[in-house]
Amino acid sequence: MYASFKSIGAYKPKEVRTNKWFEDKIDTTDEWIFKRTGIKERLVASENENTSDLGTKAAEVAIQRAGITAKDVDLVICATLSPDFSAMPSTACLISEKLGIKDVMAFDISAACTGFVYALSVAKAFIESGMKKNVLIIGAEKASNVMDYTDRNICMLFGDGAGAAIISRTEDKEKSIIDVQCSADGNLKEILYIPGVGSPDDKFMHMKGNETFKIAVKTLTSDVEKIMAKNNYVNEDIDLFIPHQANIRIIKAVGKALNLTDSQKVLTVEKYGNTSAASIPMAMNDCFEDGRLTNGKTMLLDAFGGGATWGSAIVKFNG
């Protein structure tokens, strides 16, 4: 019994916020932001859209593309750092309600930008154990809710959006998720965090940019090397390298260290910015919609986030 990546879907908010918008808010320029981050614009949810709304819309697409109905889903997992409620109910519960899913296990994962890879790992385990058949995993963020738009260090980096996937049972090993590995180190908690509960006067994200950059490049490169070696994969076996879209300099540094070609690398940071847990599935959805991701293609996923958390996966697409 194996876990199969059956479908991908995404939801993109309508408002496009360009770098020019920030020139009136902080001491910066379009040129400086693009040079340092590779970002030209990001999407921002409307005031009446919550994270669960974004996740629900992405989930509807993934469910339809998988050829199932919401009633076939027997587990809902949502990865987010910007939940509708700070503690409870979970965003996954809210998404389940909006999809009409009842009496089904639903919970959130808090692993920041690595959240979607963590969710993929949990879904794989539930299916391979025989406990579940169709798992809905979602990465959804309304990061604009946790941005301090006077903080020049971070506010221009993040955008809103959601991506979702259906992970289903299969008996065909050739169509399965090859491997997922995730890890964490709480000693790195202060490089990227949101005070949240207990700090009512400070609900915004904080980041030590230089430290995060250095650790991310080193960790992401090492993690990919380990999962590739463990599964006897070489670069030529990978069709699409879909890393977390945090910063173009991180992606290029990791890609260079791993000797991956430009045709293998997937880049969406320029138009979406960093959408945290939604980053990888939104990029994957772009590949699906433009024809790069088709049945049988092999994806290499790689992410690093606050916690610190990190994870990578080798995935066959069975959509």
C-alpha cells in the first residue's frame, strides 16, 4: 500500500501589490527589493478573506482535479503560520466545514514555510499505515495579517495565497511518493518567529535576515543531498526542482550547490513573493497549469522555515 500524489490546486488573491507600493511606506525602492530578493510583486487577500477561505478555494480545485468529491476525503491537514484563530479552532476544521466535510479528522500543522512538506509526510504515513484513503493537504497563508508594514527588514517579502493537494492510496509503487524527510532544531527559534499568544502588543513576524539566509542555504543543500543519496537518485532523475520560494538568492545558491539546471528549477518568487506554507503547492500548481508537470514526472521539493524546520521530498506525480 503506497501514497500517491493525485492532484494539485491553488488559489491566488486578486490584489497585486508591486514593489512601488512599499516606496511610500518604508525607505526602499523597487530596484533594491528586486535585486536583494528577486520579488517584483506579491498577492494580497481582501479584508474579508481569511486564511480558511483561501485554503477552501484551493482545496476545491484539488478535489475536482483528483476526480473525487469532498465526501471521499477522510483526513484534512492544513499547514499555516497565519491561522484564522490564534489557537482554536484549527484552520483545517474551518476548511472542512466550508467544504461540507463532516465527522472527519482535521488538524493544523505549525511548521512555517516547511509546513506543506510536513503535511505531505503525515499524509503519506496515514495512507501507508492503512488508516486513510484520501488525504487533503493544504498550505494556506494570509501573511499580510502578520506583517508590520513599517519593518523594512521583512514586510516586502511575504504574500498571500493557498495551494492544496490530494494524496491517495495506490498499490502501484511506480506511482508513489518516493520519500519525505523532515527535521527541526528549536535552538534556531529566534531567527524567525511571531510572538503571538502572550504578546498581545506584538503579533508581527520577526526575522534575522542574514542568519536565516546562511542557515537556509546550508541546510537546504545538505537535506537534498541526503534524500537523493538515500534513494539512489541523481540529478538527471529529477524533472522539476520545486523549492520554497523565499528569496531568489537562496534558490540560486542551493541550485548551484546541487548542480541543477535552469530547466529543472521552478521559480515563482518574482510574482508571488514568499507565501510560506503555500509557496511550494502554488509553484507546483503553476507547473501543472503551464504543462510542465504531467503524469509520471518526478519532483524534488525542498523547504526551510521558522522553528527552525526543514524538509525535502522526492515525489512522482500521479495526476
